[in-house]
Amino acid sequence: MKSSLKQAIIRSVKHSWEIGNLVEAGRLLYERIPRASRPLWGADILEFASQRISKVPEIQNVIAFARTPEEWANSTSREKRSNAHNFFDAVRRLTLEEDRKDQEDKLYINVLLLAENVAKVTYNSYGYNAPFDHDAGWWIVAILKSIVDIVNDIDFSATAWKVLTNEAYIELETPTKCNPYCTTCRWQKTFEIE
């Protein structure tokens, strides 16, 4: 893909980001990232955002899961699928614990939500059946914007934007399936055949 087209996509994402249409910003960007690259893109974003909180093993495990496709991708093993799903489950338990508190830590809970969605995107991208939500990758953008707003730091915001819109990941002119078993992808006729 030409750099000029990548820049046009990024401008569209930026416009949606700035006017608060964050799920649309996520759709515009995420749908231009090849399925195999989506876990790495998510891991980069999660690793960046999680530097603002204490290390959480469950979040570190999601990052490792996303960065090791050679270990996890394209497996038909039920045990492997169950273990892959556990990365999401472990973070979800932490999110629910934080939700039950009288005063939740807004930064921490948003980083947990980001980790949940990176785990979902990774699981879907690796091709396991019974995929998570089709739009999980779109929400990564929206959650990162919440984190940027909470941190409220110009340098953090600028770096977050660079990590989010890394041109190396933007390669597709037309959207591709998020998972071979995704019913939304099967229903929509706009996706290319893999």
C-alpha cells in the first residue's frame, strides 16, 4: 500500500478520534491491519499503555500471548484453544474485581479493558473457533483514547498516537476477516476471501 493511502487512512482516523467517534476511528484503522499483524499491533499498544501502572502478570501474559504466534496460531487443539481463552479470562477476573470496588482506579481499569480486547483480538487472529466479538479491535482505539485522556500528558498522547497509527501495520486496502469462524465476517460480503 502506498504511503499516501496510509496517510489518508490515518487522517480519517484522526478526524474520528478528535470528534469523539472512537469506535469508527477503531474500525477505520483496525480493518486496514492484516489479521496476522493484529496481535502485534495490539501488544505494542498494550505494552505502551501498561507502563503507566504497576506490572500486572496477567497483562504481561496477554502481551506474551500476542507476541508468540508461532506457539499459538492456527491450532485446532481444544486444549490449546482453552489455554488461549484463559488469557482473556484471567484479565477479565481482575476487571470484575476492580468493578466491585467503591472507588475504582480509572487508569488501571482502562488498561485492564485494553488487555481484554488485545486478548480477544489475538485469540480471533490466531484462528480459534468460537471467536470473540468482531469489533474487539475497534474498541482498542476507543480505550486507548480514554487512557490518553486520563493520563492527560502531551508527550504520552503524542507517543500513544504514534504507536496506534504505526504505518508498518497498515497494509490493507480492503478489510479482511477477523477470524475464519466469525459470523459477522461471513455475513458481510465486503471481506476478501482468504
